[in-house]
Amino acid sequence: MSLPFTILLPFFFSILSPHFVSLTHSKVARLGISSTTRPAETVDVSSSNSDLKFLYYDQSLDHFTFTPESYQTFQQRYVINAKHWAGSKANAPILAFLGEEASIESDLYVGFFQDNGPRLKALLVYIEHRYYGKSVPFGSAEEALKNATTLGYLNAAQALADYAAILVHVKEKYSAKHSPIIVVGGSYGGMLAAWFRLKYPHIALGALASSAPLLYFEDTRPKFGYYHIITKVFKEKSERCYKTIRKSWDEIDRVAAKSNGLLILSKKFKTCAPLSRSFDIKDFLDSIYAESVQFNGNPDDLVAILCNAIDNPQNRKNYILDQIFAGVVAFFGNQSCYDTDLVILPTNNAIAWSWQACTLWVIKHTHKLMHFPINMEELTYITIYQ
């Protein structure tokens, strides 16, 4: 399910242009690493925007230990846009977008940079997060994502050190010693921006952390969390829709308890593969409800579309699971079958993010929509809703 891996993305796209690239489905290209000596940076000639200069920095694999393996390097991609920069003599600022769990192409249309870069006459820098996009160590994504040993270098501390190295390099390259740097990020990237300012105050003068769940941890999480907001949005959109969703969980359990219950549910929801447990269909529905709120209005009112279908199913079917299935059809469109694993396509980016989500933090989610227990063994967070 996509939810555990997109939990740290809440409303990140509010600072992006409408022409964003989906983080969930962005692809990871392999990057071959040569064993020979490489220059500090190389130019990516595939760039089609003349204002954007795609570069690679020869990045250290491990910034914190001194074993022979720690001296390995990989090529980390970053982008420079100097079109509106007033130059080092003017001490013009540098705006640095710290990449999150996505390929760098997802960050090149950040509205804040497009709006304020020209106004501030700033040098714009975009840095891709290690293990995402083309910034892949160990020669290929297949090798980098192979096991815990290679994935062990994928964490926030290493990423922050990467950004520090590249920003120092950029200042040296452009003779911009006195140009102040403001780091910017959204959601997980926003967390990185705030942490970067704390850890490297000698590099960044300030940080803008947009929609960053910095306090969303065990001892500091807000009283009303992620799922509370999802519940609130559904309830405000349609009380009837909210009640139908809430009641549906018990109905799924009731049907699943029958001798052929899972087969009935598979047919009712037209799943592409027979269900092996009721949890899978709940997990699937949970993802739909959560993502409809998280990405609501981008560009459509997804919650309204869902609730309209649930409240007014075709053929006026009043059976609760028919109503819920009407919502599925409205969300995905009319299909011959529905893949309950559709939202966990095994892209390299998703694999990398799942590692981070499961090893760096396990965020507790308080909510009132949950009607069946969280299965911590499967590291999933189930929604809606009591």
C-alpha cells in the first residue's frame, strides 16, 4: 500500500506547479559507476531546458566512518539555474531545494522557486536525494537496493551531509563565499531543510520547511494527527458518506467470516486476484480514502467524487459494499478488474522510501476513523473510522 510511504508527503504539492511528476510512480534510472578516477562533476547533456544545468557531484558514500568501504563514491545529481542570479559580486542569495524521496525532475517546478527566484535574483540549486532518481550508489539501483548492507547508507544523516558537500562545492564553483543560502524542502524534504539548518548553520542562513511533520514523533506528535484530518474532511464533505465508510469495515469482516467470504468479497470488488485475507481489501480502501484527502484538489475534488459515488451509487443499490465499490469505480474509473496492489508498484523510489520509512522512523498515527486494529507486523497504518 502506498500510504506508509506517502505519509511523509502531506500536501507537499501545494508548493508545486500543476505540472508535477507523481512521486509514487516516478521511475529510477540506473547509473553506472566506473572504478576509474572520475572528475568532480559531469554534465548531463539530456537536459532539454536551456536554463537548467544538470550536473553530477562525486559524492562520498559514507561521511561518518573511516573503513575502506567508506571511501567509495557515487555520482549525485544536482541542477543549477543561474538565469536570474545577480552574481557573487552582489552577494545575491542561493535558494537550495533539498530533494526528498523522488527523482529530481519532481522538484524542478517548485512554485516558490519560480516565483521568488527572479524576484530575489537568486541562484537556484536543486539536489537529488541519494538512492533516488539517478543518484544511485553501487553502480545500479539493483545493487544499491539489494540488501540491508547496501541500503544501510540510505538515511537522513548521510543525505544532509551530501547536501552540505554539494552546497559548499557550489559556493566555491561560483565564487559565492558571501552569498547566503536558504534551504527549502517539502514534507520529508522540509524535515531535511529544518534539520540542515540546525546541523549546518555555518552553511545555511535559513530554512523553509513546507508541510514538514517535524513534531510527528512519539513524544511530540500532535493531538489531532493524520487520520483525524482524513476523518474530518470526509465527515464535513458528507456525513452520510462518512457513516457508510465507517460501517463498511464491520460488513467486510462479516462477509469474510463466511466459508466462501473472501471469494464473495473478491467478486464484489472485482479484484484482479482472489483475496487471501480481508485485510487486503481494507488496506486497499484505506489507501484510496487517505490519498483522496492528501491529494484533494490536485486537480480534482477527489473526496467529493468519492462521496458522491458512495452516496448515489448507480442503479440505486443500497447495500453498503455496493456503495463502497461505487467509490472505487469513481476513484479509478471503470475497469475490468481492480488490482489491490496497484498503489505499491515496486518502483526503485518506492523500495528506497519503504526502507527509510521502516528503519528511520515509525510514526504513530492517532485517528478516529480506524475501525480495525493496526497490524504492526505488516508496518501498515489503517484508516477509517469510528
